[in-house]
Amino acid sequence: MTTQTVKSNLNETTLGTPDPYIITYDKIKEPPQNLTGIFQHLGPGFVLSAAIVGSGELIATTALGARAGFITFWIIILSCLVKVTLQLEWGKHAIHTGETTMTALNTLPGGKLKKVSWGIWLWLFIQVFKFLQMGGIVGGVAIILNMVAPAINIPVWAVMITLITSFLVFKGYYRVIEKFSLWMMVFFTISTLASVYFLQFTQFRISWPELQQGLTLGLPPDMVMVAIAAFGITGVGGDEIMYYNYWCIEKGYAAFTGPKQATVEWEKRARGWIKIMYYDAFLAMVVYTVVTAAFYLLGAAVLHRQGLVPEGYNVIEILSDMYTQTLGSWAEIIFMIGAFMALYSTLFTAAASFTRTFTDAFGQIGWIDFYHYPTRKRFISILAWVFPLAWCALFIFIKLPVSMILIGGFMTSILLLLVVVAAIHFRYRRLPAALKPSLFYDFAFWLSAGTIVALGLYGIIQVIKG
């Protein structure tokens, strides 16, 4: 019996549930071949979509549309489509190695400080700014609740929703998060698409020449920073790509594949579960691309034409114009429910994801034993309270949710550079020859990597010049 198996048995006896992060032979499962079985094993993409269809789509995307009009529509579409191969590479790495995000980052070539890779230290630095983004999301949720119940002021709502979120993450498990994320995503997707449809029957209808203008590769000089921030935060961002590993592992893809072996059976299982992950990732991409495009068009058609740019405490009131101007005043309540679910889904899934990534990082630094199940659960539970309260404090102090979210979005573009470097390492240094992908996949992979690097470096240059 291996050490990992002994540890797994101890952890499962202690907590009564299997530890998905310990890969043992007794968890091996053949991948499903029929549609029913495939759909039953989808899920990580639902969690990812819930995180994506929130601050980026509702606030950053519509803010860009409100400021620039249709002219930067292309960058939103590009943002959603171009990153998915990087997500696939990270998910594939999690499945065939069973490594968590921070364990994988710690294998990157280059300098180390106290036996910890430069990649982890860079990630920790960027998280300082990501806390601002999460503070902006807390603020957005609080503003919505204040509009529904103005007797309670915004800071009090922020504290209340933070405590509720902390409790849910403290008590939550993967399946609860997955189902909650799915229903929130479905509701807001339907309501947003309905708003775009009815837009065509109002004075704000979108013409074909406007769409053509939006798909022409142009970028006004004064829109560069906002566009790069939107590129970083819309679609699957650097954070979501890193989170995806945890949800793939907790869904069981790595455990079902089993410990790595140089056998035909292991290769077949690995390819099978990677294929399931591909279905999961592409389905998520379709959802968040459609919703993101819809939000941008609403912002460009309704807000830009009226000269309305969302910011400060009035951000949600301005955004609600996108629904009331297309569906009528009665639709404000639909928007409020949808906006709450979109932002809260991001807050909820991000809180669940942050607790895992930081606990993992602390394990790599040597502060805890991440692979000791009770210790990991305890630290995740502690951080479930610490992080949301810190985000809430930042919002109450700064009070600029849109700016906070856009700052986080810009830093996500920088984080994507790290994601690219790691993905290249996974593809060419860690991937077994037996799992080598097709030439088309490699072409898409390098197209994604090249686009992200070019935009990331351009953004850094603009900051230096400014």
C-alpha cells in the first residue's frame, strides 16, 4: 500500500468523504461513451461560467460598450474565444498529473525563493489588485439590494451579503456550488438574451452597419486601457483558468483517470476524461460568449447613445436602463434579480475558488500540508470568512465598484501572461507523448498564446508611457 493510499484512507475515515486530491487506484473509473453519461459528468464549466458571467459581463463589458459604442465589440468576442485552448491545457494537465494549480506552478523552470517558484510569488503579487476587483463585486451586490430595500444602507448590505457568502462557502461542497452556479447562470442568460431580442423593437435597435463597425479591428486611443481591462476580465480570465484545475479535480476527472502509468489502459482513460473536459469547457465557452456579446451590445446600443457611463453608487441604476429601455419599466425587477444573480454567482464562486488557491499556495510555501485533508478543510473554512470580509472592507473604503473591477481586470491581463508561460511548459515539457494533441490544436494554442502575449505587453507599454 502506497503512502498516498494510506493518507487517503486516513483522510476519508476522518472526514467521511473521499479526498479528490489524493489519486489512488481504487477510484479509477472508465469515461462514459453515451450522451447521458457525458452530461452527468459535466460541471466544472458551470462553476466557471458562473464566475465569468458576473462582474466582467455585467459591469466591465457594458462599461466598455457605454464608453466606446460598437467600435470595440471585436475585442470582446476575441477575449471569449481566444483563451479557451489555454484553459484546456491547464485542465488537461490537472487530469493526467492530478496536480493542483500551485503544485503545477511550482514546477516552472526559473528562479525560486525559499523553494517556491517565481510564478507563485508573481501570482501572490497580482492578487493584491484582484482583491480590489472582488471588493467592487461586493459593492455591486450591495447596491442592488439597497435599490430593492433602501431602508438598509449600502455598507450594511455589503456586510450582510459578505457574512452570508462566507457562511455558504464555509459550509459548501463542490456539488452545492456546481448546482447553485448552474441555476444562476441559466436565469441571467435567458433574461439578458430576451432583452437583446426586444431591443430590436425599440428606438435603440442595432443596425447591420453598426455590427460591421464593431467587427472591424480598430481601437480608439482613449479606449486602450479600458479595452485591455475588458479583455482581461471577460471570457475566461487568468484566475478562472487557474481555478478550473480545482473544479476538474473535485469533479473527479483526475481520480477517475488514476495514477499515471505507461500503459495502454491508462492512456485510454486519460484521453477519455480529457475529452469529457473538452465538452465541458466548450459548452461553457458558448454560454459566456453569447452572454458577454449580449451585454456589450446592450451597453453600446442603450447606454452609449444616451451618454450614460456606469460608475460609483449609481452603477446599477444606469445599467438597469438597458432593460427598462427595451422591455419597459416593469423589467427593472427582472434586471435586479438577474443582476443580483450574476454578480452574486461571481462573488460566491470566487470566494470558493480563492480559498482553494490560497490554501494551495500556502501549502507550496510550506505553511500547511495541503494534502492532509483535515488541515486543508480547516484552512479553506478560515479563509471563507477572511477573504470576503477583506473585500467588503475595501469596497466600503473606496466606494468605486466599476474602477475597482477594471483595475482587477487589467491585472488579470498581466496574469494571463503567467498562464501562457505555464501552459507552454505543460504542453511541451510535462505532457506525455501518448497524449500529444493534433496539429490543429497546437495551431489554436499558439494563436491564443500569441494574442494574449501581444495584448498583455501592449498594455504594459501603455502603462509605462502613461
